Amino acid sequence: MLALTLALGCQAGTIVGKVVGVADGDTVTVLDGDRVQHKIRLSGIDAPEKNQPFGQRSKESLSGLVFGKSVSVDTNKRDQYGRDIGKVLVDGKDANLEQVNRGMAWHYKAYAREQPLADREQYAATEQSARDAKRGLWSELEPIPPWEFRHNKKANQ
């Protein structure tokens, strides 16, 4: 149990490298200078699942932002799947926040307490701005949040 706690515990640090893969609208693979691949789950956001409306568009949006580019990732933990959780910065820009701004992801409020207060407030305000402007997924009448989509999918299996 202690080993699991350590593995999932605080993994604070910075990963610098090139984005070599984009799995979906909130997960990328970064290749560092030592040629080690890091699977990164973008912190503070949750993007539509691939088979959900806007899932593919969200992935394409993130790919356009970061694929093939040098990034810096501030990480603070690992998830249950072994992915580093972090804020991806490309050319000094917060790619996580930009996904929210484009209407390609929700601010993941269930984990907002893990964000610095300034980020939490900025992500929430940015989501509201995207909603008000009906950008991206907010152009739909009632978009289904990915956490509800995943829950419903599990319930129907």
C-alpha cells in the first residue's frame, strides 16, 4: 500500500520536451531530452471523450496547439493510470486553459481544489466566457460533460 501511495503521490516537477502524441483533447505524450516518453493528462480540464460530440474536434484543437512543439509541463501528481497530471505550457501559453477558452474542454471542477487559486478562478471564468460566446461544444444546447458520459457508459455495460 505504501508503494502505491508513493507512486500516486506527489510527483512535483517539470518535464521539458517535444509533444510526440495527442491521444485526445486532454492527454498528450511528451518525449524528453533523455528520449523518455511521458504520458501527460492535462490538469484542471476534462475534454469530451473520443466517441462523444466534439471529441474529435477537441483532439484536433489540442493537436494544433502542441503537436510537434517544445513544451514545459508543470506536474504535481500521477493518476491511477500512471499518467503525470500537469499544466502544459507552449511558447509560454497555458494549453490547458486555451482548450477551455476554445470551448473544447470543461474546467474540471471536481479537481479544482488541486489547482492554485489563481488558476482555479481563471479556468472557471474562461469556461463561463466560452459558454456565453457559445464557442466549441457550448454551441450545442446541452453538452454532456465527459464525467457524466463515462458514468452513463459504465452503467449501461
